[in-house]
Amino acid sequence: MMSDAHGGGILRAPRICGPVRGNFSPPGSKSLTQRYMMLAALADGVSTIDNPLDAVDTRALAEGLATLGAQVRWPKNGALEIVGVNGIFPSCGILNAVDGGTPARFLMAAACLATGVSTLDGSARLRQRPMQDGVDLLNSLGADVSRVADTQLPLRITPTELFRIGGSCSVAAHASSQFISALLLIAPWLKRGMQVRFEGAQPSVSYIDLTVDCLRQVGVDVVWNSEQGTIYIPPTRLQKFHVTVEPDASSAAYAMALAAIVPGSEITFAHLPRASHQPDMAVFDALIQLGARDCSSEKCAAIGFGKPLKGGVLDASRWPDGSLAVMAAAAFANEPIQIQGLTTLAGKESDRIEAMTKWLRAIGAMVESGVDWIRIDGRSTHAKEISLDKSNTKLVGTFKAPLDTTKNTNFNTVVNENSSRNADTNSQPIHAEIVVNPYADHRIAMSAAVAGALRGGISISDPGCVEKSWPSFWNDWHRLLSGIEGSA
């Protein structure tokens, strides 16, 4: 069973009454920021990372790397500076990954290159998340990593000379891509480098692709033989580097989903290229496939409402985290949508399939789910198709009240002249309140915000859980819904 690990009160998700249009820029990519932080901490010299994500997860990784001896500086100009250790961390200690799966798995590998014994720990939920594959993988290469208790964490990590030699290893098909990425990121500093051989298809292989892209961008000559299923990282004396982090496609996915379900909407994602290699850019493609409109330019991704979303079957095995945004949009589709390939979601910050199933059913959607799939029929949530009025500025339509009543609530509203174009107003009829428990999971809260924006009557307990990846989410989301340009 899932439990809510945070406090923080209840926040009503802001609601719109008209199309959402304009430019929107989420914060820097969490995945890219953390990969560049690892590489910078091990490089020789002072590396600079522009537009990094400053959030709970990246701070946890930064503090862990600092404990190991790297110097991490967060100047006020928005850049992140890291003084690297040139391959050997001179210190050791207690490494607290807080709630972060990626920080935990990256620090587990980094501590194997330290000069003393470290202990890796985290929150109660993180202690439940799978870590044994990483332990087995590192130990197969000569590391000395062991559990301190019956839970997945804490771990005791003792560096060994045998591990520093490097070599080759085989990775099981079920192993988390985060463990593989962690190993690839430290491989340039092993004496023989590292060859990884995959035993079968890997879940979330797109995140391994992203790690390889980061390594290549900073000068590591990665050899990936897709036919043989191997990746070779040669020993490399990596020097300081300067990179700019793209906006986070995983965070942008929620605004993409909103644009796809709100008639008349069009959102441009400044500085996020349509051709970005971030795995959750696949959310964009999935929404286009379902009926949204591609409005992208050569430089920026942009998406708009095309027609009411149709049904379909989507394989999200390469973008499981982004699937939550599509699930939220599916609650307003005209046909059932099934998403599969979700094997990894049970081991995230929450059991994400279970959590999504609960709140989608609460707003009236018909939901079926299994260990790696979910099917959402949103036709039961609305009695009349949502559309624009004759002025093309207001939404009209009818939603059904949730669960325990058959009374319909009319969505047609009048905006106070003094309010923002899309702001929630007291004149809008609201359903009986649905309170979504995100189970301390930032992505569950963000997905509920999408539904709340169009439907209304949705509140989120523990709204502060979004600080894990987007501390200013609620302010930025309100700005987007209010039609204020340049959010985030």
C-alpha cells in the first residue's frame, strides 16, 4: 500500500474557462542536469552548467557529490559551477538521496570511486525502491556494496582497487536504466573503461540513449553496437566543459496534454527543440497521434488543439514517466486509450498506475489496469463535448459530477471583467470536490493539475511534493492558465 510521506495542506488546482495560448518554458531538464553534474564532478577543472534544474533531487545529488569532495556552487546568475576531482573523490561520508531514485543510484556508483567508506540512505519511500540490481551490478565488477538493514537502503559502500580497473559486465533485461546510466557515467575513469552487454531488451532504453548523448557531448568516444547489444566506454581524461540544459520535456508534457484537450489552445515551448532527445518528447508524438496539432518551428516545439482526442493503443516503454500526462488527457478523449509498456511505474515515487487509477476513477473515468498497462475511457466524464463559443474565447460543454451523483454541472461560464483571461473565478460552477492524494509523487500532482484545469473541482493534498522536480510549478501553472507570457 502507498502512503503519503509529506504534509502541506490542500490546494485547489486552478481552472480555466478559455483557450490556453502563448509561450511556456519549464525549468531545466532533471535528467540532463543530473547527468552533467556527475560528469562535471569527476572531470578535471571547473565545469559550467547553464539552465540547471534547482530542485530537491538535484540538490540531493549536489550535496552527495560535495560530501565526496567535489565543489558545487549555485551562483545567482542561473549557472551551476562544479570543481571536479579528476576521477577520484577525496572524501566519503553519509550520502542522503532524500526521495530521489536517480540521485541514489548515481551516488551509489560515484561512492565506489571515493577514498573511504560511505553510507547511502534516503527517505522511507526510497528505502522501499529497488536497489539490489545496482548492488549486484557494482559487486560483479569488484565493488564492495552491502545492505545495512533489511530495507533496500541504507547501503555501505567500500571502494576497492579491483573496481577501479573496470572491464565488462552483463546487464539483465529487468535492470533499471538508472543503474546502467550510473555505471556508464563513471566508466571513463576506470583504468580499462567499461563494456556493458545487455541480456535482452532494456526497459527505458531511451534514458540510456540520453546518457550516451551526454557522454559524447562532453568528449567521451562511446561505441554502441546495437546489433551486438554492447556499449563500450573507453578510459578518458575528461576536461572541464560548458553545457546548456534544455527545458525539461518531462515537465513540459503536462502543458502539452493541456493544449491537446482544450479547444483553441496552442502552446510554444521556448528553447525546447522539437528534435530533442529527451525521452518524454515522445509524449508530444503520442498526443499528435491521438489528434493534437503539431505547430512546431525549426527551433521550438509547439502543440495545439486539433480535434477531440481519439482512441488508440500506445507503447510507452521508452517514456513511462511521461505517460502520466497522456493518462490525464485520456480522461477527456472521445474514445478509450490504452497505454502499455509501464513495467517500471510501480517502483517510482509511488505505484503510479495504482495512484492514477484511483483519481481517474474518482472523476468518473472508466479505468482498467494491470501491472504494466492502463486503459482509460473518459467518455463517462463528460455529457457534452467541450468546445469554444462563438467568440472563440470561452469554453462550453457539460461534465458529469463524480461518483455519487448523476447531476450534471454546466461548464459554460462568464469571466469577471477584472479577472485574467483564463483565471478561475467564483462565478464558475464547481463539482463536489475531489481531493487527489499524490502519495508524495510530483508527477501524480502535476497530472491531476491537467484535469483540474479543464474540469474544475479537483484539489491536491500535499501540493509541495512538486518541489522534487519543479519548485515553482504551481506559480508557473497559474501563469500559463492566466495567459501570462514567459512562464517559468
